[in-house]
Amino acid sequence: MYMSSLSTSLSHLYLTYGVILGLGASLIYAPSLVILGHYFKRRLGLVNGLVTAGSSVFTVIMPILLKMLIESKGLQSTLEYLSLLMSALMICALTFKENIAFKSSACSSGDIEKSKPKSVAKNIVNGSLFRNKLYLFWSTTILISLFGYFVPFFHLVKHANDVNSEFNGEILVTCIGAFSCLGRFITGPIADISRVNRVVLQQIAFLSIGLLTILITVANSFGLLLICCGLGLFDGCFISLLGPIAFDLVGPENASQAIGLLLSFCSLPLTVGPPIAAYIYEIKGNYTMAFALAGIPPLLGAFLMFFIIKFQRDLRNRAKHSYEETNGFKPINGVKSSTNQLCASLVSNNI
């Protein structure tokens, strides 16, 4: 960030603000989700909601703060202030300490073999994730769903000004951020209920995001305000469930690489969506088609999640049947995480 303040051209900013800052942000974001699973199990959804709510708070604050700083101090000084703010992440990262108890429980009897070079390389590139059909299908569904995700964030203000030039479109982004924070607080405790399927919650979120994005095309100023409140609410639901679902599908041992791989998948649709919407706007002269098309990927993702839910149900039934055959009696309803880890183990071993 500080190097960005020293940049003298747009090409320099592509490297400093785009590549270097983006790489650093990815290296801090994925561990911030993974480390939660080291210390929390029963309240993992709630904790993820609390942690991810921070980004929503800054979504509300930063547009106002940045506008004031740029107008009063200029772009260079603003970037310097932001670099000072982001340097606090170095202090926060010191708290990312592995839980020894978690690490011990995750280790297997073959830990000595893991010290060999081939095993170390295997741990760096975890091939079991690519054999986990349930995780791969879920990741692909997320990838498809996010093609239109950033379109409202980038183009909603311009669209609102086109609809009503007197309307302050910036308040819409503020509403999305505020209600996204609320959605994360609400979704966390719900996701921790043992009988609640977290994938179903995410499916509802994508369905709602898709419908609301399409409704932007026909809404007036007040309607846009209501839609943005809904978008924020379900955006918070979707974001806060990424970590817990990854833990459910692959287990705690593979969660770090699973989350990192998922975020890598997400980078493509998040990058190409807004430019495509801008291109459509240049051709059509309005955002009607752009927002209508942006709402289709989340709807498609919500539909594909029916197959994930069915696959989960089949795995649980097979696990239950196998348990009954082995022990000769029906298992007692256990903790949700245990069932999910068992399902993840079955999938990863191609059972």
C-alpha cells in the first residue's frame, strides 16, 4: 500500500495496488478463516460471522472516509494513511497461533512418514481435495455463482444516478455494507444449529441475491434502497458460511488448503464480472441487461446446490447404514460436525 503512494503512473498502481497488495490480502484472508477452526467447533458459524463482519463495517465507513481524505489530503496522502492502517494486520497476524490440541487430534499415526520430502510436497499440494467430489462440485458452484457478484458493488451508484440524477447513489453501497454486517451476525448462530444444513442456507442466499439483482432493473430510487438492504443481508449470509462449509466438506485437516483453493477459484468470476457489465452498458446505454445477466449466475448456483444437498443426504444414509451393519444397532444422533467430517472422509476416500 505504501508503494502505491509512491507510484507516478497507472501502470505502477497495477503492480503495487493490484498485484502486490492483492497477493498480501489473499495471504492474510485465508488464514484468518482457517485459524477459527483450530479453536471453535460448535460455534464455528457464529465466530465466522463475527470475524467477517469487520469487512462490512469498513464497507460502510471507508467510502465516506476516503472521500474526505482525498478531497482534503489528496490521493498520495490517502494511500499513506491506508498503509498505516493496514500495517495493523502485521500485529493481528501474530495472534494466528496453531492450537496444539487441535494439531495433535488432527495428526495420524503416520506422522513420521510426513517428514519425508515427498510427504511434505504432498502436504503443500493436497491432492485429496481434487478427489473430493463433493468439495469440487461445491467450489465449482461458488465459482459459477459469483460471475455477477461484484456488478452491483461497482455499477449500482451509476445506475441509481441514471434512474434519478438527484438521488445519492452512494448511500446504496452503505446500505449493502450495513445489512451485510447484520446478515453475518444473524447467519452465524443459525448455522450452528445441528439440524440446519449450511449448504441450504447458502443456497437460499444465492437464490435471493440472484432475484434481487434482477429486480434492480425495474426498481425506482426507494425500491433500490430496499433491494440493497436485502442484497446486503444475504451477502452476509453467503460470506459467513464459506469457512464453516469448507470445514464440513473436507474436515479440519484439509480446511486451510480447501479455503485457499476456493478463494483462488473465486478470483476469476469476481474479476471479469464488472468489466463485462461496463461493456454491456457502453453498448446498450443502460444497465438493464447488465443487471439482468448478473442475476442469472447466482440463480444457477442455487439450483446446482440441490445436487450437493442430495449428495450429502446419500452420504449420511450410507454412513448410517454402514454403522448399523458394523455395530448391530442404530447410532445416537451426534454432533453435527462429526457427521460432516465422516461424510468428508467418505468422499475423500472415494467411498
